[in-house]
Amino acid sequence: MRTSLLTTALAASLGLAAGSAQAAAEIEFWHSMTGALNTRLNELTDEFNASQSDYKINPTYKGTYGEALNAGIAAFRAGNAPHILQVFEVGTATMMHARGAVKPVSELMVEAGQDFDPARYIPAVAGYYTAPDGRMMSFPFNSSTPVFYYNKDVFKRAGLDPEQPPKTWAQVEDAARKIVESGAAPCGFTTSWPSWVQAETFSAWHNTEFATRNNGFDGLDARLAIDSDLHVRHIDNLARLSKEGLFGYGGRGNLGDSVFYSGQCAMSTASSSAQANIGANAQFDVGISTLPYYDDVAGAPQNTIIGGASLWVFNGKPADEYKAVAAFLEFLSGTDVQARWHQQTGYLPITTAAYEQTRASGFYDSHPGADVSVEQMIVKTTDKSRGVRLGNLPQIRDIIEEEFELIWAGKQDARQGLTRAVERGNEVLTRFERSAGR
């Protein structure tokens, strides 16, 4: 009899445990984090999952940002979309105009009973993901901006002051020449994310249009404007430096990061989020500074623009699962979580409180340059510098980078290449306008 009672109690206990496990809402989270960033992301989801038993976040790597965006859209059309999709910033206009696919984050948080206040987020970050009607459409999770990295050890070998990085493009050229001619490094300068850094951010940094209609924020009829004299001058300068062996093109995306941290090129413009991988791989003292600019351009430098990605929530999920998503996003907004994420990865702290906590902790004093990304972004923006919101921007980036590569290889001059980039890019924008305007 006692054995029977124990067995019954044990079965009941197991049944309750099983029921509790089944009650936990499982949330599918598709992302594109790799390397050290993937490790940090998994640590965050594990921390959230361990903090409560009602919800479980299942992070799944779905390839590059472009691959993940395509996979998410295809899954929605097939009726099996994830709850959360990480989408790079150039996919913002595409997601905003994906009819019926998106549940705005601001609505999600309010409906789930979270105390949601858009004012807690850094304005330049939150504003990029906010629709004209004031709704925050996605959650600005891993926001980055381009910064300038340099190899302090190479600077010393070349006779340059490692505590005085170049601030202008003329100074970058002078430093690159001394580095190469002295034999301190085989290459002076490289870049990652060529279009984002050398076209989109370059434009904002010089308070110059990348595209008309306030870079696409004011309408779908925006068209590219990167064939200006300033853009031609800059890309032509890079072509000249490439021909002279001072600028080494590493490739698209973040391929230039490895060219820098391997020690081949002594300077690089790359994402602030590259700090994690650069720190893990570089065998030298790394310096971080602001982006170079042309000091004869009125208004420069202005501010850099957002990069990285945000988290989009798909429509069509049950209310209890949306409560789980909202709880996870609230967890990610926490001051301690955001401060740690910023400090470990180089991504921007998305809340003002996380930035202030990081500064008060002395982190920026012990990690010189770690605050460069934030300082470049918190300047008041203009209509020309608040970012770029164009439909099918990933395709436009490919076009721009194809033309860059031909220019830097000496197969066409800068004006020819940028004129072609504008013509080809505008064809993409016209098609998007027609499809999104239907």
C-alpha cells in the first residue's frame, strides 16, 4: 500500500513537472550572430531562460543578415514564421512595408502589460526604427556605428604617435604612407562594410545627402545622390591610394576586419561591434577613434548613422506567446543587461541609463575609445544625417559595392562608377516604389 501511494505521488509529481514544462511558451528567435557575438547572445538567452520558468527563448542561427531576412519572409509566407527575426538596419524599409507581416513592438509591449516608454532609448537609435505615425516598429537590440581602428604597435614602429590617431582623410593618407614606406606594415588602411561606411555613413558624417527625400524618410520616391562632387572626390582618393599600395580592399561585409586584426593593414574603418572579434584576435594594442573627415567640408563632422540590427516580431502568434516575447524584450532593455552587452561587444547601449551606468562605472576610463561609438551618435542629427531608409537597400548596397570594386581595381573612374551606381540603384528604388505603393 505504501509503495502504491509513493508511486502515485511520484507520478503526480512528474505529471506536474511535465505539465509545467509544457506550459512554458517556446519562442523561436532567428538571428545572424557569429563568433564572439553569438557566444554573448547565447549567454543572454540562457540568462533569461534561467531567470523564470514561464517562457523559453530558442535562438537559431539562420545565416547572414541577408539570408536570415529572406528566410524570415519566406517562412511568414509559408505560415511558419519565427516569433522574432533579427533584421539588419538596411532591411528596415522592407519590413515596414511588408503588409500584415509585422506586429509593431510598441503595440506588443503595451498589449502584454509592459511599462513601455520609447523615451528610455537613445533617440538616434529609437528614431530609426520608428514609423512616421510614431509607432516603434522593431526593437533596437544590437545597434552599431562605424568607428576608426588603428594598430598602436605599427604606429610606434613607423614613428607615429600612437596616442594621436589621424582625424582627417589627409592625415590618414600621410600616416598610411609613413607606415608602408617605413615597412612597419604592408598596408596602411582598409575598410569593412564598404557601402555602409564609405557611402552611407560618409554622407551623414559630412552632412550630405546619400539619397533625396531626406534619405528616404520622407517618401518612397527617394533617389540616390552619391554622384555628387564630394562623393566622387572621396572614392577617387581611395582609388588613388589603392593604386599606390596604401589602401588595401579586403572585400564586402566584415571581411576587412580580418585584414586589420591580422596585422596586414594598420588602420581600418569598421563597425563598433567588431571590437569583440578584433579584441579576441589582434595580437597588438588596438586604438579606437572617430571616423576621418574632410576638414574643408562645411558642417563636418556631423554624426554617424546606425548599423547593426533590430528585432522584428511577426504577426499571427497567440497572446500568451506575445507575452513571452514582450518579457524577453523587457529583459534585454534592462540597464545592467544593456550595459554589459555594450561593454562586451562594442554595440551601442540602446538606453540612456545603460550609457550613464557604463560611464559612471569607469569603463570608458579603463577602455579608451569604447565611448567613441556613442559620442558619434548622440550629436543632434539633421535631415541629411539621421540615417538611410530605402526599400531594397541590401540590393542597392550590392550595386554600390560592385561599382566601388571596379573603381578601386582601376577599371573605371570614380565619376563613371558612381553615376552607374546611381542609375542602377534608382532602378531598384523605382521597382520598390511601385510594389510598396500598390
